Amino acid sequence: MTKVKMELKEKIVASYVAFENDVDINSEIHDIRTEAFQNFEKLGFPTKKLEAWKYTSLNSVLKNDFSIFPNKENAIEFADVKKYFIHDIDTYKVVFIDGKYSSFLSDTTHDGKDVCLMSSALSKPKYKSVIKKYFNKIAKQDNLTSLNTAFTNEGAYIYIPKNVEVEKPIQIINFTTGNDVATMIQPRNLVVVEENAHVQIIERHQSLTDNAVLTNSVTEIFSAKNATVDYYKIQNDKDNASLVDNTFIEQKTNSVVSVHTFSFGGNITRNNLNFYQRGEHIDSILKGITIIEGKQHVDHHTLVHHIEPNCESHQDYKGIFDARSTGVFNGKVIVEKEAQKTNAYQQNNNVLVSDKATINAKPQLEIFADDVKCSHGCTIGQLDEDALFYMQQRGIPKKEGKALLMYAFANTVLESVKIPEVKQRINKLIATKLGVHIGFDL
Amino acid sequence: MSKYTEEDLEQELKTKEYEYGFYTDIESETFAKGLNEDVVRAISKKKNEPQWMTDWRIEAFRVWEKMEEPDWANVKYPKPDFQGIAYYSAPKQKPKLNSLDEVDPDLLETFKKLGISLEEQKRLANVAVDIVIDSVSVATTFKKTLGEKGIIFMPISEAIQEHPELVRKHLGTVVPTSDNFYAALNSAVFSDGSFCYIPKGVKCPMELSTYFRINEGGTGQFERTLVVADKGSYVSYLEGCTAPSRDENQLHAAVVELIALDDAEIKYSTVQNWYPGDADGKGGVFNFVTKRGICETNAKISWTQVETGSAVTWKYPSCILKGNNSVGEFYSIAVTNHHQQADTGTKMIHLGKNTKSTIISKGISAGKSQNSYRGLVHVGARAENARNFSQCDSLLMGNACGAHTFPYIEAKNKSAQIEHEATTSKIGEDQLFYCNQRGIDTEKAIALIVNGFSKEVLNKLPMEFAVEAQKLLEISLEGSVG
């Protein structure tokens, strides 16, 4: 096993030279890349021996012979992929196919704000100051984030200036088409939201192939004073696609950032969601619904770092696990000594539907301040048999009854979704997952 | 308490050693420092152990040699030098004092606060005891009562001689020699400990306590305890005592194994108040303990612990719920003050059907201390209808301390019902104000609130322990106000 893993690592290491031919190696960014590359070379891929990867093994994924740079430009018809968009409302779109920007499917803007590409932001002088100030400032130096940083080239670049309220949501979609080979892509997104600005973002990774896909994505989000960021991650990929999604968020005073993660598919999905609160009266909201089956594996690894006083964080993750699926929840809340009057709340509820499903939960609290309100709750259980019986008595078939109960179970998360079309889409996805038709809107 | 520094203790030990002849040639024998196979053999020989026991120790030693010291716990301390420890010393003669007047006044003050009787104080402080209250005779009466019921309760070294078949059958079955670094070390070099066997259907009429076992000369550095409750029996076992214990051994690595056969019940209570180091965090005992019990069908094991001492505590009393309908319980209060560090919790391994476990953990941190709860609830694939309830509450006093929770929850069965709750809070200003208004001074009010906070666990302690433990909490937190 270790031997196999070495091979992918070696392949990546070897291809770095080829990668350097494509990018400007004299830029400051390249120094960051090189440093990150050396870091990855040293650390390698994570193994189960690392505490953070105790319950998630990438071994089965890493043994694929991934092509690191898809060499040809692939085009897809909009009609084929329309269903993966939130298409019933007008949105900005930043779309990538096999890691390459698709101008045909995208709808970007520079009108009073920048919704465009990382590659141009990295190379054009007018973005230099923003890149210098923000790029790779909060991303961790761990193995997979370093790997992404080393190969940073493309992704979404979103800059919302002061007092701008973006009038429509922004969709970031990564398609993979690799029809002949297993594909690995590493999108790198940067979102900077200045004072009083407001933005809504929907992110999706979608594989269009039956070959293996590994996405190692890194997103950095900076939210300045009084800014609001509303971020939705829709994960409903094919069974051959694995995703490691690393998100790092820095918040300043009075800002509100919420991230909703909907995990309904994929092979192995690992979400590393990190919040750093650098200011007072900050609110961080982390929510998620996981409904998986088969041999799917979803791992939510959250971190909320309370650094300054009077802040709040709310976490609410619900999981429903069927067949041989495995779920992991590792939620960590750190409250620093200075962060008095912190209010940190964490909730993780799980339902195991099948005997073969597994859930591993590790809700962690590390508290150094005394005047705080921190609580976490974690449950694992089943659907209420009595409630189900009650519904059956009243003519609701068992399947629908179960689905109703699961809806109710997940509803606390859905409730806070602010874009109605996204809520509807999630509703549909849940209904499909549960194999029922639900004739009402939540 | 806080006035008594390590230097004082050192000084005290030094002068007394000189004055009274701490190392009498006949009484005490200490091996040269260091550990190798020969030392392990020599310990075994010294104890006149049978061959199987020697082999067992050697095997443990060989495993230990290959192991690395664990560093995953949330504690920081200088790593002990395992070659710098003398691994065998026969029970030492402690300096005998002639009257209580010679005892350190601080120690007496603590005894007084704990409400320990004068005679008992003398015994604890190692003052020659009057003939009037003869603890030997008390112990003899105890032994007689136990003997009539067929209960075996004796030092494990004696048990190896007298009941080799029982010891051999059970020793190392719950905590194997290769379990962890410290358990392996303990298996190789343990000097003594307790062995307890309750025969079928017998309800042990009294609380068994090492405290009353008079032929044991103080707690050893590497203590080994084995409690076997045969089918349908019941025993309540007390370990440690509330009185402050000043041990010159820095490293303590004990192993406790509990075996509850079908329908048996073991209640194991610990109060630990070892030297925690001085207010600046110098000195103090490292307490690295492996405690585990196994439950057969319908059996029940209940761990109750009050931890107030030691500089570093690393302790996870666990239950393997192997049999159907078995029950595991863990009630804990861990108090840390000054520079103490505690990483403690439990493991509940559900393997049998309809198994239940309850975890109530109360952590209180004050001063500059760090207090962690680390627990595992594991539900195996075949553990139908397993039920767990965990509650970990932390109380923080002052903003220089830390409280941490690391619960691991693993469920592989859909019928499992697991609940975990954790809260962290401080003593409310309004609570204090309320008490102050009613003429209760702040120090007393804090004691009151802490007692209320820990009540669920204190209630689980046997009566005589509970009263003392309550006072112990007060003393441990003294001076941590404001």
C-alpha cells in the first residue's frame, strides 16, 4: 500500500517541473508555490496514523493512476450539464472543465466588483495588491493544502469592494470530463469581501466521467468588518469522484459568515472547514446535511477558532447513513484566553439506517477562557418507531413516513438557507435520495 | 497547603532521613538504578515467584522495550528517565514520630479540615499508634469476616504464592502486557498490589479497602490490582484515601484489572490526592494508570473517581461490555489547580447486546491548570440496542486555566442510541452574589457551588468517602478565588 502511495506522490513531484514551464516562475507567488511544494514533498499524503485522518483513509483513492494535467481542452454542451446549475435564477458563473476555465459556460464580471479567474488575478498587475495581501495567508501548511498551493494556477477570484451588495448569487462549478484517464484537479479560490459588502456563493464539483476523479480544492475567504458571506457547497458527485475540500475563513468585527455543506454523494468526501475569528461580535455559522448510501464516505472536519471576545459560533450537522456508508464528524472549537463572553454551540445528530453503516464522531472543545458559554451535543440514534407507526396508522406509507421523519430531522439546517432556489434544489435532492416524491415546499 | 513547598518536603525528608535512619539495612533493600532483563528476573526472584510469573514479566519487558512512550495526551511534562529509577525497593520504614506535635502543622491542618479522627491522623502521619485503638485488631476482625465468606483479599504477591491458579487464570486478561507503554512496564516490574476474589453468589459484606489492609507498606510505585467477582457476586472496592499523600516516587504506573463474571457487580471507587507539586508547578507525582474492567453477561462495573492530586494525571478507567445486558458506569470528578494537568476519561466498548453505559464527568480547573476529558464510546456491529449517555461538564475558575473535551464516538450498529453532551461554564457572578447577600463568604460560596456541580458524582461514592471527598474539593480549590 505504501508503495502505491509513493508512486502518486513521486508522479506529482516529478510533474512539478512540467508545471513550472506553464507558469511565471519569477513572480512572488511562485516562491509561495515552491515553499508549499517542498512542504508537501516532506509530508506526503496523509495516512490514518495522523489524528486528523484517523477515520478517513485515502489509500483506495490514491492508488489510481491520476493524470495531473489534462492535456486537451474539453468542451461540453450546456444542455448536457444544465441540471448541475441552479439555472432557474440569474447568477454569475465561474465554470471550469478539467481545471481549465470555460468562457463559454461562464458569466463573469468586472463591473464594480471582480468575479473572474485566479489565473488572471495572479498574473495581472492590477490585482497584485489584493493577491499580496490575501493569497495563502490563512491556508494551513498541512499536506493537502500545501499540495494545492504548490500547483496553484486556476480557480475563482472574487473581490467585492466596500459597501457593494452583489445583486445575484455567484456559482463556482468544476466539471471533470476525463473520459480516458483518472483525473486529479486542484482548484484554488480566493474570495475577498470588503467592509459592508454582501455576497452569496454556490459551489459545486461535478464529475461527468466514470473514471476516478480526485479534487483537492482550497478556498480562502476573507470577510472584512460588517460583511456578510453566504456560502453553499453542494456535493452530489458520482461514486467514482473523491473530494478534499479545504476552506479557510477569516472574519473581522461584526461580520457574519455562514457555510452550508450538503453532502449527498461522491466516493470519499472530506470537508476541512476552518473559521478564524479576528474581531469582536462575529457570528460564524456552519451547517451541513449528509445523506449517503452505498460505500460512500463523508468526513466533516470543522474548526472554529475564537480568538477575540464577544463572538458566536453555531454548528449544526445532521447525517443519515444507509448501506455500508461511513460518516465522520470531527468538530473542534478553540476558545482562546482573550475570547471572553464567547458563545459557541455545536450540534451533531446522526441516524444509522443500515446495520452496515458506521458513524464516528469526535466533537472537541478546547477552552482557555472562563467566561464563556460552550456546549456541544452529539447523538446517534434511529427514527422514532412510534412516530412512524402513527403515520402508517393514518395511511401514510412507511417509505413516505420515513422520508417525512428524515426531512424533519434535517430541517433545522435547511431552514437557514437564504436562496429559495437552492433550498428547492436541496429538497429535490433529498427526495431523490430518499426515493420519494414530496409534494410540498419546505 | 500552598505554603508547603517542595523544598520543605525535600528538606523534611532529608533531615528525617538523617535523624531517624531512613535506610535501615535490614528493612530496606533497593536495587541499583536502571532496568534490564536481569533486574526483572531479580524482582521476580526476590518475590520468590513461580516460573510462569517470571516468564510473564520477561515477556512484558521485551514488549515494553520495543514500545515508545505515548505523547498523544494533552499534557506536557519532562519525560521520565526510565533508566534513572530503582525498580525494586522493599517496603521502606517510614520515620516514626512520637507524637502528633512532631508532624508538619500544615498536614495536621488538612487532616482537621478533612475531619479525620485523631487516631487515624496519627496512623496516616506515621505516628506510633496507641495500643488502645489497635488497627491491627480491626483488620483481624475484618479478615475473619471475609474468610468466613470465602473472600480472598490479600497482597497480590501473596496471592501468587497461595492462589497461583486464580492469579494465573486472570492476570493480564483485561489489560494484556502489550496493552500500552506503561501497562507493559508495570507488568514487567510491579512490586505489589492487591488481589481480591469474591466467590460465586457472595455479596461482600463490607467495603474492601487497601486502607485497612495493614500488612501493606504504603502504595507502591508500580501497583497491580486484580479484582475477580465470580458469578452473581458483589463487591465494592475503595482505593486510595483523601488524606494528602506525599510520596517520594515521581512516576506512578499502576494497572487495575476488574473481572465481573455473569451477574456479578463491581463498584470501584478511587480518591486520589497525591502530591500535586507546589504552587509554581515544581515537583509532584506523575500518575499514569491503566484501569479496565470486563463485564460478562448481566454483569455491571461502576468506576467512581475523585482526582485532586498528582502533577500529571493520565487515566482512563474503561469497561469492556462483552456480555449481553451488561452495564458500565463512569463517574468522575477531576479537580486541577495551580500547574496540575489532567487528561482523564473513560472508554466504553459495547460488544454485547442490550449493553448500557453512563458517563458523567465533571472537570474543575483553577489556577494555571489544564483539565481534559478524553473518552471513547464504541458500539460494535453486533451490539444490538446498545445505549450510552455521556455528560461532560467543565467548570473554569479564572482565565489562566483550560478545559478540554475529546470525546470519540464510534457506532457500527444502527440500533445504537448514543447521546453526548458537554458544557463549559464558570461560576456565575449572580450565584456568588446571591450567596454573599445571605452572609456566605465567597470562599464558602464557591465550595457550595462546586459541591453542587459535582453532586451527581459525589452521590455515587460510598458514604465514608463522600463526606471526606466533599471537603477535599474545598481544600483543593482553596485560594483559587479571584
